[in-house]
Amino acid sequence: MSILTERRVTSLVLLLVGMALLSQTFGQAYSGLGAFSPMFFPQIVLSFWVAVAALDLVAELRQRVVGTRPQLLRVTVIALASLVFLLAMTRIGFFLAAVPFSAVALVTLGLRRPVPVAAVSLGVPAALVALFNHLLTLPLPTSPVAWWF
Amino acid sequence: MIELLPQAAGLIFTLEGLLVLVLGTMLGIILGALPGIGSTVAVAMILPFTLGMSQAPAILLLLAVYAGSVYGGSISAILINTPGTPQSAATCLDGYPMAQRGEAGLALGWSTIASTIGGLTSAVVLLLAAPQLAALALNFGPIETFALILLGLTCIVSVSEGSLIKGLVAGSIGLFLGCVGGDPITGEARFTFGQFQLISGFNLLAVVIGVFALSEVLIRAAAKEEGTQSLVSFSGIVLPPLSAWRGRIKGLMKSVAIGNGIGILPGTGAATAAFISYAEAQRSSPNRAKFGKGEPDGLIASESANNAVTGGALVPTMALGIPGDAITAVMLATLTLHGVTPGIRLMTDNPVLIAAIFSGFFVINLMLLPMGMLVAKGAAPLLRLREGYMLVLIVLLCAVGVYFVRGNPFDLLVMGGAGILGFVLRRQGMPMPPLVIGMVLGPTLEISLRQGLIITDGSFAAFFTGHPIALVLAILAVGMLALPLITALRARRSGTA
């Protein structure tokens, strides 16, 4: 078994991030000392983080747990599609961002029948726009093309 | 107050009053069940509609939406692991595991009954002891609050079953996330790395929805199976039989007392109450070993406490004119808009109106049960969709919900980032509830600790010498931390004997 397992790498990264953040709390000019200092509480929290993350890394190095291999392609596509959708939603409007996201996500998740996929990809975002923009009058971001979607 | 009830009934049981109660409760449940809308947005949405109404129906409408939305948050928390409101985050811990093992209807049954009892009891407390409780709340300073939050944080231990160290790492990440943004005392920016969007910190609901719901979508996408099955099986609320309540009433009453008690403390809120109540239930329940795996005691603790907060929160609002949170601040504004000045004289100047509000609140909580059953019945066909369709719907609803909190595109990115972080940490075997508990309780813990140290001139020991309430709470917290260690030692001894 390789020494670099997913769990060990994650534990190491968590320890390093904690240490990097803790180092940020020193050497900066903040007003006040003791309880008045803005870094008083974060220093306690981050010291604790570093201590428990170090213990976690030691525990991971001592045990040989190999996690299940994820469906990497599927999870990467869904994660990327979600991020693109979240970024695009406020720029091109909820409906225009949600339709391609829904289609890509459904196909990636193994749903291949074109009619239901198309119906859900178009129908669900349209229903949400109708509910929020027109019924509840809580407007979702609209597209630059037309105010009603 | 009791002698005014007949006159109060005259204000409530009118056509306008009854319509307001029914529609308000139902709308509140629906809005609460939609992730991200939350009680504050729901109440603020309704506020303009109250302007044309008379005093009592206007305030009752807001109360109905408030109580309904707090309960409604549990529906999505149980069915799709997406808390509709932050106060329902603790409900996910046992509600969703129950749903996953095919008991979604029963989980909703427990939560509905617990919510109803929590709300009803808080209404009775309001009717009987509002002025006295308001005076008591004034004795609760930062040191007592610190000890209370410390007690709440100990539930990280109980929800980290399997790996305490991993739970503590997740808890410290949550505590750190709560530190990001402006310092609560000096206002200086912390850990913003030049990003102005971070000055106000990470949005709690964006992080909660990301680590619970979005990470669940990614975990399911990463699984080998194709998403063609239903996510959970659900056909409607199933009420637990009376016999199932045996041994649970004491815990329920304790959670209701915790919810009421925390509700009257300004600035703590229903999410804090739910986690503290969960921690206490985990300490004292005979079924503590099953917590986090779908134990009804856990569900009862969080749901009864967060609904009991609704009545408790009205105590300082009505009796002292001090709003405990954003929702009660909106209520305060409504009272003022309708020519009612909340404060010490409110009870003496408008006794019939106050009796109508408090007894109307009782009726609202009675309606949670039938209205909840009706709304859940309507949601049932949606949950029979294939998993793939549900996962896409969850992402869309999460995005809508987080967008509505502040209308800030940055919150959407935070949710996406939290989802990916949650996915990575869950693959590591790290439980997510400690992260959320840390983030919910962290800011109050920090401010109460620092205020306490400033009051005592930096002496931490003075926290417990002159403050008996804080001392009792601290002893309870130490007991909570020691309990798993003692249990493990006993188990080891009996194993070697």
C-alpha cells in the first residue's frame, strides 16, 4: 500500500492549513491586548485545530484505512457543473444557468432518456422561476434577454 | 392574564383572525421548508401585508408565519438533509438517518409532535410568566452565556461517534469559520485576505447547506450506483404510537425548558437552543448510543427546543422592548407600525391585546400538527422521484435558498466551496455536525468569553467564583466531556476482567 493515501494526504493538508492560518495571527499589528485583541480567540481555536489535526495525522499514519474509490469523472463533472451554475446564475439569470446544469447533471447521474431529461431540465427551472418571481414575488436573478425568466 | 382570555378570544375568533391563523401557519410551513428562505425572510415578506390590518390580526399573522417556518425547516432537514432554516440543522443529525432507513414519515411524525408540544408549552409560559421571565433574563450576563455555550459545544463529543479526533478537527474548522470577518469588539477585519466580501464573514446558511446538502449530492454522485432509485421512501407523516413515548416525556420536557430558557436570552437564538438541547438529551437519554444514527430522542430534543424558542423569544420583545434576534426585531417594528410601544408598560397599557397575542400563539401551535400533515402530504409525490432528479432539484433549491438570504453572489460560491469541502471531509470519515455546531456557537462563545474577561480584568477563574449559574453550567459541561471517557474506561475494565 502506498504511503500517500487519500485520507493521509487530506489529514496532512488540514494540518498545514491550520498551521498556515495560525502563523497569520502572529506578527500583525492589531489594536488591543489580551481579550481586547481580535486575534485572542482565533489563536485559541487555531492552536486547538493544529493540535487535533496533528493527532489525526498520527492516527491516519498508524492505521491502514483505504477508502473506496469514488466515481471520479462523475463527481468532478457534477462539482464543476454546480460551480459554473452558481457562478453563472447571477450573471445570465437563474433559468438560463439552471437549464444546461440540470441537463448535464441528469445525464452524468445516469438518466439518459431524452424526453424526461429535457422535460425536467426545462420544467423544474421554469416552475421555480414561476413560483418565486411571479407567485411569491421574491425575484430570482433574471437574464439580460428577458425580464420574465 | 388568564382573566382576560374571554376578551382576547373575541379578537382572535373572528373571520379575519381565523383566516390569518390558518393561512399564516400554512405559508410559514411552506416557506420554512424551502431551503434558505428562513424565518426572518418569511416574516419580512409578510410584513407589508399586515399594514392594512388591525393590530391583533397583523401581529398574529406574523406569529403564525414565524412559528410555521421554524417547524417547516424540519421537513426539508429530514427528507433531503437540507435544513430549511439554520435552527433545523440539529434536526438533520437524527432525522435524515431515519429517512434513509425508510422511516421518513415517522421521523416527521416525531418532529411534528415535538414541535407542537414545544410551541404549545412556550405559549403557556408566555401567558403565565412573561414579565417574571423577562426580569430573570436580565441576570444572565456574558459569563453565564459563555458557560451555556460551552455546554452546547460539548455535544461535538457526542456527535463524533466513531472518531472523536476527527469530530474535534471538524469542530475547530467550524469555530474558525465563525471567526472570519469583522472582529465583534474592535471591528477590525480578520482572515479576509483582502476580500471585502468576507468582512461580514461566511454566511451561516450557505455553509450549512453546502456541507450538508451539496456534499450529499457529491457523495451520491461519487457512489457506484446509477441515480435511478428514489432518494427516500415517503408517503406522508406517520404519528408515533402513544406507547413509543414511554421514557421520552422527561427528555421532551427538559428540551422544552431549555428552548424557553434560551429563547428569553437576547442574541442566542433557536439554532443554539437546538444544539444545547441535543447535547443535554444525548447526555441523559437511555438511548444515547443511538444518537446520530436516527434516534427519535435526538429529533425530539432539537425540534421541541427550537419551537419552544419562538415563545421564549417573545418575552423580552414584548415585556422589555428588547428584540432577541432579527425575527423579533421585525416583530418589534410591526408593533411600532401599529401604534403599540413594546416595553415594561405594554402589559399594563394593552392587556387585552397582549392576551390575544399570547393565546393566538397557543392556537397557532395547535395548528402546526394538521397543517404540517397537509403540507407533508403535498410534498410526498416529489420525494418519489428518481434519485438523479431529486439531486438536481436539491442543487437548484439550495442555490435559490442561499441567494435569497442576502442576494449576494459570493454566498453562492461559499455554498459551492462548502459543498466541496464537506465532500472531501466526509470522504475522510469526518462528521459534519461538529463543523456546523462550531460555526453556530463560535461567535457567541467568542464574544461572551472576551466580554467576560474584560469584566473580570482577565481572570478566567473569576468566571466561576462569583457566578453560581456559570459554575453549574461549567460542571455540567465537564461532566459531558468526562462521560465518554468514563464509559470507555468502564468498557475496557469489563473487557479485561
